[in-house]
Amino acid sequence: MNIISESVRLVMEDAPLLPLVLDDDHSISFPVVRAVSEKIGGPLDILHLDAHPDIYHAFEGNKYSHASSFARIIEGGYARWLLQVGLRSINREGREQGKRVGVEQYEMRTFSRDRHILENLVSPLSLLQTHARSHTLSCTYYQGEKATEICLTTGGIIVL
């Protein structure tokens, strides 16, 4: 994980270069968000659209599992705001963990009911990255304090 964070920091040293990280392993979200947050000097606002919350404290006993990356991001103070939309594979633990750490979660089963809320939240965010998978359309938006402080996605391509 430290290699990932250091690589992101290294690229961010050479403005106007921004890191482009290619991978489909959600476990890299934590080290990339950590590096960007530390580099810009503060937590990020994150809108995470995915079928899975990736917020479990220690999925199958592993705190750094692909299913635990957002738990580490929240614990580390790297996210000021985390909104998760499109969840369809979430259990009681994921819901309780989200509530406990202050994450706003919207599931697909309530999407029609909650659509008007989500439309008002998405409009100010400035980046869309899409990664089509067989199980879901996985998109993530990120925005920091300023429009130029844009981060990453949880799958496929990470764009800053």
C-alpha cells in the first residue's frame, strides 16, 4: 500500500501532471485516497456509485480487503463526506457500519424514491469515471475543496 501512495504522491509533485491509476482491485482505493488527501492537505468529498459499499470493518478478517477500503478512508480522516449510491449487495453489517461512521447510503431498491435527493447532490460534482462490469455499472465522483482537487474511482481507472 505504501508503494501505491508514494507513486501517487510522486506524480502529484510534477504539476500539472495528475495520476492515472489502472486497476480493478478496490483495495487500492485507500492508499490512493490517502495520498491525494495528504497531498492537498485535507479530506475529500466522495460520491461512490457501486453495487458494494466496501466499508466493512474487516472483511473475512482482513482490514485491508477490497471490501474494507472505505472503512480505512473514513478512519484515517481522508474523507470529509462519503455518499454511496447504487448499493445492491449490502448486508446488515454494511448498513450499520455506514450509519456508525456517518456515510450516506442509497440502495438500488430505494433509487426511484430517492432520485430527487440524488439529482441535487450530483450536479455540483465535477468528475465522472465509468467502469462497466458484468454485475453493475460502477461509477465514482470525487471532489475536494476546489474543483481542481479531484481524486479517484474504486474500480477500473482512477483519474485525477
